[in-house]
Amino acid sequence: MTKTRTASRQSLPAGSAGFHVLLVEDQRALAQMAAKMLFDRWGCHVLIAMNLAQVNAIIAENKYPFFVAVSDLNLPDAPRGEVIDALVNASIPVIAMTGMYDAQLHERIMNCGVIDYVLKNSINSYEYIVELVGRLFKNRGGRVLVVDDSQSMRAIVTGMLNTQGFDVLAACDGEEALAVLLEHKDIKLVLLDHEMPVMDGFNFLLAVRRKIAKDRLAIIGMSGSNNPRMSAQFLKLGANDFICKPFGYEELTCRVNQNLEMQESLESVRYIAYHDYLTALFNRRAFFEQGSALFEAAIGAGTPLAAAVMDIDFFKKINDVYGHDGGDAVLRHFAALLSAHFNVELVARVGGEEFFILFVNADEAYARCEEFRIKVEQSSAIFGQVAIGYTVSIGITKLVSQNLDHMLKLADDSLYKAKESGRNRIVLN
């Protein structure tokens, strides 16, 4: 048995640190390669076993809570997939892999409830397995809604999705499904039948897409109809994908995972578009989109507003002395202080060392900013072995003008006066 450890290069959601994978492979070079790929990609702990006897010893030891096992089917002491029975009996989810396809063995293994059956005929097979392990971790507890008037079909699809780690909710018609969506706003994906009483799949789609866009909620249509236009109708009404009944486990899971990966890719694009890459704060675009909406709502409700513009003092000197890496350390430190202190306000880095804040409670703006100014003055950014002290100047306005841009211009004028009068201070317009 070999334990492999390398640095993680890609992170998983919170709670993933230290999850364990059991890798069962009798060819040492392949085992070490696959273990390294899993570590490099996800940072998981990989324990290698080379035969059934070692697997049984690991299970008996019960030292590691394995998230999943990736196991070859042909081992020296278990040539016909007997290792799968040992892993399943130990309640360890299994991804099976083999160098040669056998239809009867495939059917038997899949009936055991394994997650997937992979032919290891190239490096692509191992890349697929590595991606699948990450996908399974991301699936954990993710909510999926199955909408079908057939109780048996709901049970079948629910079982398939449970094998992939999902928390599955069910509804028997479109109307019930809408209520479930309203109650559980964290649902990631919907599997939707067409023909149902009360509200069919098409009308459900129309109702959902009026409120939730395709890039926010994936919907896969399902139907056993012989109508050749069924898939096109689903897609035109806003479905992300379509699958014909009857379908097998592997086809369903491939489509589900592909749609979730697409949603995650779109979410990543949205995050990049609205966040500053260095500090993870909102960027200028996000500030003006959200800030303008808050401004209009406050004006309509007669709520007083305040805007603040902040600038780190002598930031060019920090870059000159410590280099741009030192400057970046200061910016990240400052952003962390901002996020912690102004946890309900709209905060953004809008360029260089300049930051905007929008207060919907104008009466607290000055006092909150003064507390923050003192906090910055009393703290330091750590850069290597050096503690970099710095201060901040702040301009504030409570004068609500015709738009958010003009309010920020007034706050910026106040910031200029704060700089001119000695820095490390606040000027209120």
C-alpha cells in the first residue's frame, strides 16, 4: 500500500480538505500516475491498494472515511470484479475501471450500484476519472428536482441521481414543482416530464423561464413520446437539454453532469465579470449596476443615502519600496478589512487603490468610516517577514443628487480635500 501526497492545484468547495480516495490498481506505474493526477487536481488524499487482500485489510482497519473508491476489475486475486462486492459491502461508492470491455461483467457491475464503469484504454480515461471524482464531490448534497407523474419513474430517476450524490426532491406535476422551486431556491437542475396532469411540462417551462433564466437553472426535458418534434419544442421553450425515455443510468448521468458543468462555467464567467481579480471585491461594473438600482429604490422610498470614496495614502510609495507584490499584499489586506467592517454596504474596488462604498443608512456613514479609518491605522499588512503599515483617506457625501455618479463626484471632491489637508482623515460633504 502506498500513500501519495502532492500539492493541490485546483480547489473544491468548502469542506473538501482532506477527503480520501481509495485507488485499487495492480500496475504500480498506473496507480502512481492516477494518484498524482487526483492530488494535483483536487488535493485529495489517495491511498493505493494493489489487490483484494490489501483492500480487505484497509476496510478492516477502518482508518479512513473514503469518499469514493476507483477500482480496477481485474486484480491478481480477484480477476472477475470481486473487489467491487467488497467495496460495496463496505458502503464505499465505487468507480469501476477495466482494460477490456465485457458486456456481462458490465451489466453485473452496474447492477451493484457503482457510480460509473470506465474503460482505461488511454490517458483520456484517467482524465475522465479525475474529473468525475471532482464532479461527485461538487454534487454532494446538491439539490435536483424530478418532475414526473409516474411514481415508478420518479423512483427510478431518484435512485440514479442518489448514486451521483444528489439530494433529490420530487413533484408529480408542474404546479407542485413550482411550489417546490419556490420553497427550495438552491435547486440546481430540474428533470421534467412532458405529459402530466394539472400543469404539463411545457407550461411549467413557460412559467419558470419568466422568472429564472437558462444560465441560472438547468432544465432537462424528458418524454417517451414518438413525436419527432418533442425535443425541439422543449428546447424552444427554454429547456437546456432533452432526453428520450427510456434511458439508461449512464446516459442520464452524463447529461446531468454536462449541464451542471455548463452552469458552473457560466457562474465562473459571471464572477469574473463582476469581481476584482486581486481582492475578490465587486468591481466598478458591479458597483454601478447594483448601486444604481439601490439609488433608485432609495429615492423612491425617500430613504437617505451616503456615498464614500476611499484611497490608500501614499500607495505609490508602498509600491516603490516593496514592489508591486508588496502593494498587492496591502490591497488584499485592505480589502479584507473593508469586507469585514462594511458587511452590509455595497463595497467595490474601482481601480488601483481607490474604493467606493454606498450606504443605505446615511446617518451611520461617518461614524462607521471613522471606526474603519482607525482600524486601518492600527493594523498592518504582512508581506513576507515585513509588516507594512499604511493609512486611508475618505471622502463622504450625504447630498443626494440626480444620480449615483454625481454623488460619487461629490464624495471624490471631499476625498481630495482630505488628501490636501494631510491625509489619514475623513471629510464630509
